[in-house]
Amino acid sequence: MVVSLALIFMPVGKIRLGGQNATPEFSTMSWFAMLFAAGMGIGLMFWAVAEPVAYYTGWYETPFNVAANSPEARDLAMGATLYHWGLHPWAIYAIVALSLAFFAFNKNMPLTIRSAFFPLLKDKVWGWPGHIIDVLAVVATIFGLATSLGFGAQQAASGLDYLFQVGSGTNVQMAIIVGVTALALISVLRGLDGGVKVLSNINMATAGIVLFFVIFAGPTMTILETIWVTSSTYVANIVPLSNPFGREDEAWFQGWTVFYWAWWISWSPFVGMFIARVSKGRTVREFVTAVLIIPTLITTVWMSGFGGTALEQIQQGVGVLADKGLTEVSLATFQMFEQLPWTGIVSFVGIILVLVFFVTSSDSGSLVIDSITAGGKTDAPTAQRVFWVVMEGAIAAALIFGGGEDALGAIQAVAISAGLPFTAILLLMTWGLLKGLTHERKLLLQRGELTS
Amino acid sequence: MGEVVKDEYQTDYVAGQDNINPFGLDLHNWVFPVAAIIVVLFVIGTLMFPGGEGDS
């Protein structure tokens, strides 16, 4: 995170991805929408309510062991939630994405994970070490995506059952997976411009409408106050929350913070590759600012709107969340919506939002996997992406059929376990990136393509 | 005169140079088949040997 923030101010920030004459492929708004949908979309729908409620009520421990349901717990609930969804995960994505983009667009290397290891392995990276790196990245990405799709199908089925009593069994979950996969296929066939870009724009517009509705139909003044509380508590506690030593809230730290870091790290090859793919033409400064700061600001407002409303309901003794606390993560957002006007409509729009986020994840995931398995080429035949979209759905369906939540949890645990060794790889990537950018700046100054 | 800086990050490797083209596709000759086989075997194996309750 420190390196990411420093890159915004360092002289290397003037380096443009793709060369000093490169121009961005997408408009700024479309670019923001794609960054956001790839990185975080689905989780925000479920955890924006569930996580603050969990911390406030002590569903699984509280941050710093503060007393549950206290004013201190309320402030920390918001600050700690933003801690897990703010600068830290986006810094991870920024470093991975910038490494891949720099070596691919500025050094003409293939757009694959292995290219980021060129500073370490030099030309050996095109041989067996690189094959292993890329295969691991593909397997981690597709299983991570399929697991999320499987969990998401279960959660969406729970939501549909809660609202419309359609049942939430395997049949409904399979139908959701088939539907999402079919829509992702259509998106793939329409290409990046007609597919994931359009869906991401739709997602951002719809999410914006839902957020404004929650802010203005909900406890508006409380939410505005919560934005300040969330930000200030986050800033005040970012260092203590990051301290891994001598924690009295060890159970909370391990159960939430360590889990999140491992989960974000396990997603970083996918999200990093996708962000790299859509960011050619941006300067390093623009890139890091956009990837780090903008999503954190949006997440602050989103968490404050959704989570702040939920906590207000609990404090006022209103609704299911106040009555029973957090019963099921997948239902928490809908239970919050129940206390707002037009419940049915906003809940239905919420489910559509979740499903479209799944489609964009599946689509962008297939783009990433295809790039890696096509040796770094970004113009491989569409049939290859179709294969990977179908495989993502097939894995999710097989896991649900074969073992349900237990099977999904087992695969998720494997994906998260890979987060620890990948942390070492991330540090190596950071070193390689700094070395590469510093060297590039010297070259550009020498050629007169950059002014100091 | 300042020292001339040489580009240390140059490679002769070209994206796609190890690719194969069966049926008009464009596949890395090792990464695609290994990853595809792992995924397909996993799906077949999970369907043939379900581990527990499929309903939740």
C-alpha cells in the first residue's frame, strides 16, 4: 500500500502505459466502471450490510474486542469494514496490474502473469518456470471465479426465495448458473466494447441509482454522518488494525483480516490482469490514482449508505436485523431493504445487480484466462473464450451438484491457502516493478521522450 | 557526459511464438492443454464422485 501511494507522487508517475504517445482505449467513466465491477462488485452487495452488522453485534467477535452494541462498536464496525475493502485490496490489485501492464505494453512482452517475473528470471521465464506460473494463475483464477459463482448462486437463490418463495435448492442454483453463463457467453461474443464495457456501465448506473435511493429513502442525515465516521475511524485505526503483533482480538483478526488479505491476494492475478488489459494509454500516476483512490471513495460512500442504514435500524430496534441480528449473510441486505419504501422493487433490482456483476466477472475472467492460455495474445479466436466461460459455469455447477456448500468451501479454502505463498511473489513483483519503472524513466529521459 | 543507459528489459520473445493452431485456434502449446485438462478432469471427477449433499 505504501508503494502504491508513493507511485502517485514519484517522478515515474509520468510514464505512460504503452509508450508516451499511447492513448486510452476507453472513456474515463467506462474505465472506472470496468475497474470497479472486476474488483469488487458482488461482495459489496452482500457484505456492505452483513459485515458492519457482524462487527457491531459481535456475530463473530468484535474489532479490538470492544463491547458489542456499544457506540464504540458502531464506529469501529464501519472503520474496520472500510479497512478490509479500501486501500489495502486495491493496492494489491494496483501493483499486480501495473506490473503486468508495464511489461506487456511498454516492453512488448506477452500479457501473461509470467512477464512480471522477467526482472527476476530474465529469458528463463519463457520456459518451464513461466509455464508453471501461468498454469497456476489460470487454475487459481478459474477455480476462484467458479467458487464465487457457486456461492453467489446460492446467495441469489436464497434472496429469490426470501422475496418470491421460489425455493432455493439445487435446481434454482443450477438455473442461476446456467443463466449467468448464457449471458456471459452473449457478452463474450459481443467483444470487450459491446460486452463487458456495456454491462459494467449498466452495473455502475444501476448501483448508483440503488445507492442514491438508500441514501435518500433511508436515514439520510445518519448516513451523511456515517460517511464522516467511516472515514475518520478508518484513518485513525488503519495502523492499529494493520498491527499483527500482540493482538488481544486474535480471533477477530484471524477470522476476518487474515481471511480477507488471503482472499484479495488469491484474486489479484485475475483482477490485476483485467485491469492491465483495459488500462493501456494511462499514465502510471492516473492509473494508480484511479485504481487506489476512486474505488476507496466509492466504497466509503457505499458502505456508509448500506451499513449505516442497517446499524441505524438495529439501534432503533426496527426490523429483522434488530430482532435477530445477522442470521444469514445472503439475506442481510434484503432485510435492510425491507424497512425502506418500495421494498419489492429495490430488492428485485438488487438481485439483478448481483447477477449482472456475476456476468461481468465471468466475462472478464474468461478474457484474462484466454490471454494467458493464448501465450499473452489479446486477439485470439473468440471460441477459446467461449470454452473458458463454459468451463467456469461447469465447475460451479459440478461443485454444487457434487457437494454443495461444503465443496465450495473446500475449494475456497484451497484458493485462500495459496494466498500465503503468493504474498512472497507479490513482494518480488513490487521490487521488479519499481526497478523497471525507474530504469524506464532513465531511458525516456535519455531519449527526450520525458521531461524531468 | 552522462553514462548511456541500455535497455535491460529487452527480450527477443514474441507473444504467441510458442502457440499452436489446431482448428484455427491460437493456443499456447503447454499452458492451454495442461490447464484445460486439469479443469475438464476436475469437472468429470466431481460429477462422477459427488462428495455429499448436493442440495443446500
